[in-house]
Amino acid sequence: MSAYIYLDNAATTPIDEEVIDTMHQAMKDFYGNPSSQHASGRAAKVQMENARRVIAGKIGAKPSEILFVSCGTEANNLVMRSVCQTAEIRRFITTPVEHPSVGNVMKDISKNYPVAYVKVNAHAQIDISSLEELLQSSSEKTLVSIMHANNEIGALNDIKKIGELCKQYGALFHSDCVQTMGHFPIDTQDIPVDFITASAHKFHGPKGVGFLFVRNPKTLCPQIMGGSQERSYRSGTENLTSIIGMAKALEIAVSDMKDHETKIRGMRDRFLEKLTQAIPDIEILTPQAPNLYTVASVLFPERMSVETLGFQLDMKGVCCSGGSACSSGAGKPSHVLEAIGANQKKKGLRFSFSRYNTTEEVDKTIEIIKELSLELMKNLENATI
Ligand SMILES: Cc1ncc(COP(=O)(O)O)c(C=O)c1O
């Protein structure tokens, strides 16, 4: 039983007990190097290919379209860096609200290739007509990278529609599905997408492992060279225990997806409703449905210091986030809040939920926020007397 109320599941999720057990056993049984030719190596290789088959099956892909990597960041870097070298991509289209593992690579790439940004609205949802205008504006071979769901705000993009548009204009399409894999059905036979990024630790799997769906592996150019693992597209001895854990986590996530969604969406909506009752002048950044049901992103009124609120919540045992985990320590305003034109005087907190949360935790958190808000108000009044 956790000692705190963990509402930071968009940063990472607790590992499923069944996944831990599976990994524990795999660590004992399959320690061989999957590249070794002897029986122990062959047994490890069988497990690895089985995991690949399981993962591929859950997203309508072929096993040969799944590449194991160390994390979502690596997969995103691999795609962006590759396509200039192999697919003759000469132009990029993306959004200003991507995770830094896309956004910062795009900034770097923009030294050599044009990068255009699709317009987003105040809830970080992309403007599909802006994408079409950009696609129409040049005949240069283009890669479009648009995330399925935004990690800070919870905006959800229609990747089928985006993929169809990309196909119509002959552009390659990459989608960072780190926040949605295992939370929404993703069928690569139905969605015209060339690359999908996923990371196990966002769907109750282990950290330090992810996968890239790649429709045509020839569009990839190895960025890590060495032995010939992963058909030379990604060298380095595979993290087999974690790969097995990732497959198990995805299997569980997909098999109970609808129940998980109903439970989590119910808790998230309850949280937002009660928070609005408690502090009516909050601003909810997460758009109305369809949205990423795990995330509640909220701007608090100026009179409430969010730094103090976040700190006090932490002191009271509630874990939430002031933005994405990767940038929240940096003390800089979030690029996402900047891009959506949020009032910079107001600060936001992100509460993100998982199937392990309970309604009691939601209600307790609201009570704590109410108490803290009253205290903050009292302190403010005393300071102005
Ligand atoms: C949308 C998105 N993309 C990519 C990443 C990076 O994934 P990883 O932590 O596996 O590198 C994250 C992690 O927060 C994310 O939320």
C-alpha cells in the first residue's frame, strides 16, 4: 500500500504486480544473451520474439514492424534523425506542444531543414486546416510528427484523420503515442501511420524500455551502431527482462482497456467537478471529451501561489506535477502553456490518474486542496493587513 496519493501517472505509472512477477521469473530463467547461439541464448531469443509478437498483435502490426528501444525519447530521436538520411525527407511539420524529445530534436534539425508548426488552440488541440495548408505549401518530401495526446494538457488528436491527410499529400507520419499506448485502441491497419513511439513505463510496465512501430524499416538509419541486434537498426544487447515486462503490461492494459477507461475517466471527471465546486475560478485546460482521460490540467487563480500549493500538497502526501516531469525541475515556463497562450501569471498543476487510484484518494485530495486554499487565503489576508 502506497504511503502517498500518487496523482502523477502521466510522468510514470506504478508497475503492475503481475508484470513484476513475470519479470522476476524471466530474470531467473532467461539470463542468456538473445544473440548467443547456445541453448540459453536461443531460449532468451524465443522469449524476445514472443514479446515482439504479443506487442505487434495488440496494435495490428507485424512482428517485423516492432523495434525495441530504451525509451520513448530514443524512439523519437531515432525517427527524426533517420528520415533525413534514408527517406530523403527535406521538410518537417510538427506542433509547438510536442514533448521535448520531439520538440528539441526539431529545434536541432531546423538548423539544416525547414520545420513548420501547426497551429494549436487554447486546449493544445491541433488545427487540422492549418496542417493541410502546411502540407499544401511545399512539394518537398515531408515528415509530419504530431503526438496522439499531449502529456501536459491532455488534448487528444485524431491520428487517423491526420494520417489520412499525410497520405493524401505523400508525407510520412510519425505519432508520439507515449501517453496513449495501452490507454486507447491503436490499430496500425486502420491508421495510416508510418511510425509510432511507445514507452512501457506509461502503461504500468518497467522504465527504460519502449518500442517503435515502423511500417517500413528501410526508412530508419541506425543511430546506435555496434552488433547487429534489432536487425542492425538498434545495436546493443536487448533489455530482455524489461521487454518481457513491457509485453505483459501491454497485454493487461489492452485486455481490460474499456474497464480501466471507465474507472479512470470517472475519477478524473469527479476530481474536476469537485475542484470546480471548491475553487470556482480555476481554469481547466484539459479539453472537453474526446480527451486523454488520465489527465486533469488546471490553472489556479493568481491569488493562489501554485508553487506553495504544489509544495504543500507534496508535504501532505499528494504527488502531482507542475508540468511534464522532464521540465518541471527546470524552473522555466512550460513551452506548452506558452504555445496555447495561457495567462503566464497563472500557474498550472497537472493531476494524472491511473487504475490504481481510488475515489477516496480523489476526495481526500480535494479536501486537502480546500484546506490549503483557505490557509493560503488567510496568509494573503494577514500579509495585506
Ligand atoms: C508524450 C511523451 N513523449 C515522450 C516521452 C518520453 O518518454 P521516455 O520517458 O520513455 O523517454 C514522454 C515522457 O514523459 C511523453 O509524455
